Amino acid sequence: MGDSPQPKTSRLTIFVLILIVVWLFLGLVSTIVMLGNIGFIPSAKWTAETRLPCIILGLLSAAFLVWAAWKGGKKAQRSELNLAVLGAAYLGYFAGSNILFIWPILLPLFAGHQVALPFTVLRATDFGGVKCRSPVVFEEMPFAHQYCGVPESVRSSLSPGERIVAVGWGTQYGLYAHGLQPTDVKGPRF
């Protein structure tokens, strides 16, 4: 009879560890998709509505992972423990704050359709980088704030503050864009 609490504790520990791994995995997948410039753009409305919950989830995740690293690193050297706590704080914040973006990323795979979402141009004059050449940058978007590979003829016609529409496969929460168009013209610009 004295042995029965031990398996329950270990099952609970395993369950909690599985939840943590799944949480981090989903958060990291959404981070990779958002930063990977694969054409996914969350809607401006979704981004605005989830800004505060994302920050709260990021801080809670960071605090939990810092606590777990602190508790798990009792036998580690001080420098290793400091590195683990610092790494846990960054990983927890970024994975936790981006966990809400997994829904707009995955939803088009199951319930997506052709959609057009409005955005406001911040600038269209950047050179871009290796992963994103000739981007159009959108206002008030913390991640996935640009659409890459826009022809120079289209970029030169865009001005800051202009409303455009991203067209692609998705939902009202985000889309995998395949083109941009002005709000007053039917059909893609390129």
C-alpha cells in the first residue's frame, strides 16, 4: 500500500513533461513559420486582438521554465545554472508568446479557402535580406510583418499608409499569401 502514491507521482510527472514538450513544440513551430518567410501572414485583426494574451502567455511560460530550470539544476554548477535559467527565460517567452499563432497557421490546412485580408503599407522601399528580397512591410505587425518577392514596379507604386489586400489560402485569422492587390482593383497585381 505504501508503494501506490509513487506511480501516481511519476505518471503525473510524465504527463506534465509531455504537456511542456507539446507546448514548447507548438510555440516553436509557430515561431519558425512566422520568422521563416514562407508566405504566412496573420490578419491584422487577429494580431491586435491577441497582443496582450501573447505577452501574458510568454511571461507565464518564461516564469514556469525558469522555475523548472532552477528546480532541475540544483546539482549543476553556478555558471551552468545561470545559462539554463537565462535560456529557459528566452525560450519560454518566445515559445509561449507565439503559441496563439499556431491556430491561424494550422486552421487553413483544415478549413481554409481563398481569402483576401486588408493591410496597411508601412514601407515598400527596403532591400530585404537573403530570405526576403524586395519586401512590402505592413504596419502594426510584430511578426510576419512583410510579404517578400514583390516586383519593383509594384513596390514603387505603393506609399506608406496605403491600404492593400493580401490574397491567398487561409481564413479570417491569417493566410498563406500568393499576391498583393490594391483595395480598389479586382484581381492580383502580379
